[in-house]
Amino acid sequence: MNKLSFGRKVGYGVGAVGLDLSYGMFYSYLSIYLTNALGINPLFLLILAPLARIWDGVNDPMMGMIVDKTKTKMGKYRPWILTGALLNGIVLCFLFNNPGFASGSAGLYIYVAVFYVLWGMTNTLADIPFWSMVPPLANEEKDRNLISTVARAFSGIGQGIIMIFTVKAVAALGNSQSDELSSMSSESLLSGFGKWSVITAVALVFFALISVASTKEQRVIANPEKFSFKNAISVIRQNDQLLVFMLFAMISNSGYYMTSGISSYYFDSVVGDLQQQSTFNLCGTVGSVLSLLVVPICSKYMTNRSTYKLSLSLAAGGYIGMAIVGYGFGGSVYALGAFYAVTSLGIGSMFVNQTVMLADVVDYGEYKLGRRNQSLTFSMKGFLQKMAYTVQSIIMYASFSVTGFDGSATVQTPAAKSAISFMMFIVPPVMILISLFIFSKKYKIYGEFKKEVLEAVSSK
């Protein structure tokens, strides 16, 4: 059994801070930046997001197999983590900095499309090898739980930094007199987001350096097979539990990402006070921090399967409470925040469990197929997250287009406000409950069968 000191667990996990700074900027604020600052038509984003995911369907497994074949003095994961972080930081800066294209021009739309796709590609370079390191770092369940918990803790810190400080940072860096994105001039938004993206990009590379310097790769198994996209698809298709995992994880993640994507629009357009979003997100951050205790504590008394069901139940319960407050009690930000803390408690522990489950899926793949396709399997984690955001984006941008949402308008139509509230309060819990149902019925790596898989893999 591989044992990793707590200091090295922390050193490894720190890398997740930078990854989630980039995630948060792209998935939580790129939309409002593009529509409100650059004047990009939501219909364009509705088309762009699925097209980018089609390419990710090719790029992500291809990158996973390339990582599996990598063999250097630094190992096969760390070189890609560092390279990916550097390139992703550069692309992030370009994406949030308009070099001078006129609003509405063809050049601006092409520029956005190119760097939108490049962000996904460069993110893959860092994300796949980072999370692929979990199985070789430890093959004992409790140790994997702790490693995943530490990494998710730092991941939550990265998300928390973005969600709590971005609006104020954009206002300060853009020399705006207002702390509301809807009230800022396009010049302030462009300047503020541009400078803030540079700061987050530098932090991304800095934390990647710490992670790479602190981590020593263990149990590295190089895949001798030549790269074949057909073979990659075959491996994914034959691992039935990977497909099941991708389905229920994508649905639950879409529900959560809907909240992070639509909350800016909700507080800006429905509530009319974007500053309340900071309070709302602060409550969510508290829940996320507390969620780090759920898996370690529950693992003493419950199986990972039961803990995962509890996590989804907490998330769904928190969302239902938010809906009751939002529709029936005036939408008090403190009441919403309290229930969002419960939701985040469940979501945070859900993410930890998903990381552990994917490590189990790697073992299952080796058990079933006779070869270890670690990075290829973990490439599906990044892909399903992108697919989850795509589902969220399709729902959001389609609703905007149908209801006449106008990012440059001071007041939105009643239809647009109703759609935003529906996406804020109703869509997420429905998705969480669907995910829980699929997981309960179709996921089978638990109990005695899981022990059998781990014993078979560890004996090699």
C-alpha cells in the first residue's frame, strides 16, 4: 500500500487552487463578460459551446492517451501539469483582454471563438495529469479519500476566491465607482476583467509550480501501446462503469454549474443588487469548507456509496430550500445563503467522492480489460465537467434567446426574469435528483466487488 505524508498531500493539492481560479473565471464570469462587456450575442454562445465540446470529445481522450504514454525524468504527469498551467494562463489572459476588435465585428467573434476553444484544450493539458495522480499516490480507500479531500479543499479555495472577490476586483482594477457589473461601463469591465485575468493566470502557474515541486510520482505505469483514437474510444466504451459515472456525474455537475453560471444574472437582473451575490457566495464557501469534513467523518461510520447518497441528498435539500425562499419568502439573501451553504456542503463532498470513485473506475478498468488506462480514464473527468457546463450553457443561452434577454439593457423583460429564477431554483434540484436515481441503480463498484477489484489490481 502506498502511503503519502500529509505534507506531500498538501503540496499536491495546492495545484487545485490555480486550476479552479481558471475554471471559475471561465465558467462563472466569461459569460457575463462576453455579453455585458463585449456585447456578444447569446445565440452565438449557444452555438459555440456545443461545437467546442465536440472538439473536446476528440481532444480530451487523445490527451489522456498521450499522458499515459509519457515517460520523462520528471515522470509522466508533472511535466504536463506545468506546461498546461502555463499555456492555460496565457490563453486566459487573451480571452479576457480584447486587443482592439470593434464590438459586433466579425473579427471579435472569431477571436472569442478561437480562444474559447484554446482555453478548453490548454486546460485539458493541466487538468488530466493533475487528477490522474490520485490513484498512483495511494491505493488504499481511506488514503485516497484524504488525498481527494485535500485536493478538493484547495479546489474550493480557488473557486471561493473567484466567486467572492471577482466583482470587487474588477471594480477596483477597472476604476469603476460601482460594485455592480451591470452598472459598470464597458471600459471599466474590459480593464477590470483584463487585469484580474492576468493576476489569476500568474497565480495558476505559481500554484502549479508548488504542486509539481512537492509531489513525487509513485507507481507510474507507462502504456506501451501506440496512440489510436479508435482504441481510446474502445477502452472508454468497454468500461461500463466509466460510462455510468460520466452520466450521473455530468447531470449532477450541470445542476451545480447552473447555479454558479446564473447567480450573477439573478442578483443583477432579478434582485437588482449584484453586491448581494458576494454574501450568497460567501455562504456557499462556508458550506464548501465544511464539506471537507463530511467524507473523512462519514468514512468512519458509512461506506463511500452511502456518503455519496447523503451528499446528493444534502445538495437537493438545500436547493429545495432555496426555491421555497426565492419564490415564497421574498428571496432574502441571508435565507438563500443559509440554504446555499447546505447545498454547498453536499456538493463539496460530492466532488470529493467523485474523485475517489473515478480512481476506483481506473482500477475497475484494469481489472476488466487487463491494462491500466489511468490518464485516459481521468480525461473523462475534465470532459464530463465541460459537458456539464455545456448543458448549463445550452439551457441558459437558449432561455436568454427565447425570452429576449439583453445584456446591455438596464431592465430585463418579465419573461427573462422568470426564466432566470427558474434556472436558479428549479433546474438544479431536478438534475441532482435524477443523478441520484441513476447512481443508485447503475453504479456497482462497492462492497465485496470493490474489495475484489482492489485486491486483484494491488496483487500485480
